[in-house]
Amino acid sequence: FRIIPYQMLRYIAKRLLLSLVTLWLLTTIIFLMVKLLPGDPARTLSGNTAPEAAVDAMRVRLGLKESFLSQYWRVLKGLVTLDFGFSWKNQRTEVWSGLIAPALFRSSKLAGLAMLITAPLAITAGLIAARKRDTIVDRGIVMVGLATSSSPEFVTAALLAVAFGLNLHWLKPIASIPDGASVITQVHYLLLPALAMAIVYFGYIARMMRAGAVRAFDSDYVRTATMKGLTDGQVMRKHVLRNALAPTITVMSVQIGYLFGGIIAVETVTNYRGLATVILNAATNKDLPVLQYSVIVIATIYMASTLLADVLIAWLNPRARLDLDSA
């Protein structure tokens, strides 16, 4: 089952090409959806009391009087050249360097810390549950995972803020990191929202890991390895873990994308200005360039994490490696 580098490179190239086509289709869909949003952006930005002449001048300045195809071409050109233009709300602020990039950096820190907490705990819990299948330990882990994943993120964040932030003063209830803070200080501020997300996502990853590990334990190759005299640790590392991780990695890749764009409630509760908050403000203010390109950035993160997951699965699972020739 030796993998040839050329096969992997060809597989990655095909996936990248497919991702580019998907990104173009998604950009088109986002553009059409933004155009269908109710309300007049020029009127919203000018104010309800502005005269019609001022609103019409705003439409010209924003390019809203251009043809449909011209506006669509401008969006595609900005995506290809990475020139996202300026915010409509504050026309001195660049969309990428002034809004999206800083917010993306902040979201990356929060998402990274949340996944760093969740992944080891969930994978370990899933393996233990599979190993202790149909025992009280297994049922306990499954029940805890179901209970935590059933609670909305903002409820968990609010409870943590009250219990560990306001009452016990162990964590920072507000995640507004001061300028120039050290790494340890930043972690202290981000720990509460990261824990809120980790608690919710723990159940998804742990249950998927348990399901993969159960299938691996019931497989012929694990029974053969056990009969050969391999220790439990060797069987776990060489056979169970590598094969059980494949579906878990797929779930984690989806969760990574969601961590960037779907945590608006946690950001609101903890007053953390990440990418999701920027999207919400852009939608509220009809700041269409910020809204369009922010959603496109999140879509790109989804596709990149999915591609990375597929490559890792091909490396971990010998059967997946054989599929590279036909991919």
C-alpha cells in the first residue's frame, strides 16, 4: 500500500480544481442572494431623512446603477485580484485589510483554541467508549456527549460566564483582549468562549470517534493482530486509531469551518469581535462588499479544511490510498 507522491499530487490538483469551480459557483450564489436582500443599501447608508438626490448620488458612488453583469464582474475581479475594495459603511476602510483580515485573525485564535481543547478530549473519550462498549462508562460518555451537543452555544457561554466568570472569577466573562497582551493573557481571555464551543462540539466528535473505533475493533484485521500477540497499545496505535480517525477527521473539518462563521452567539455573549460579528454587522448595515467577501472567505476555509481532511484520510487509511488512482 505504498503511496506514490505523483498520485497524491494529482489527487490534490484535481481537488483544487474542483474547489475553484465550487468557489466560483458559491460566489455566484452569494452575489445573487445579496442582490435579493430586501431594502435599499443607498437609502440605509444615506439615512432615512436624506433627500432623494443624495440617495441617488450614493447609488452612483456605490456602483448600484451599473448593469447586473458589470456588478457581477466587479465581484469576480475582486476575488481573483484579492482587491475587495472599500467598505460601503466607512468608505475609508478597506474590506480586506481593515475588516476581514483582523477579524479572521481573531476568529482563528478562538477557533484554534477551541479545537485544541476539543479534539484530544473527544478522541480519547470516543476510544474509551468503544473499548468499554455497552458498559456504564460507554453509556456515560454517550449521554454526556448528547447532553452537551444539545445545548446551544450561547446558553453554554452564558452559563460559563455567570458561573466561572462572575461568581468564581476563574475566567474572563468578556473576551475583549487588551492591546499588547501576552499569549498567556490572550488564552485567559479566550478560554471561556473556547470552552463554550468545545463543550458543544465534544459530543459530535466523540460519538463519531466511538463509531469508527467500534467498527475497527470488530474488524478482521484487529482480530488477526490480537491473535498475533500484539499488545493492546500496539493494536490501538497501529490498527484501531488510524482507521477510526477517518470519519472523525471528516467531522472535524466541517466543524473548523463552522467555528469561523457560526459562532455569532458566542461572540455576542462574550463581546468578541470575530468574523461572524463582522458578517452580522455588514448584513445589518447593508455593507454588501464586506458581507459578500466575508462569506466567500468562510467558504474558502470550509473547502481548505475539507481538502486537508481528505489528504489526511488518504494518508491514514490504506484503502483510501488505493482510491487515488481513480479519484
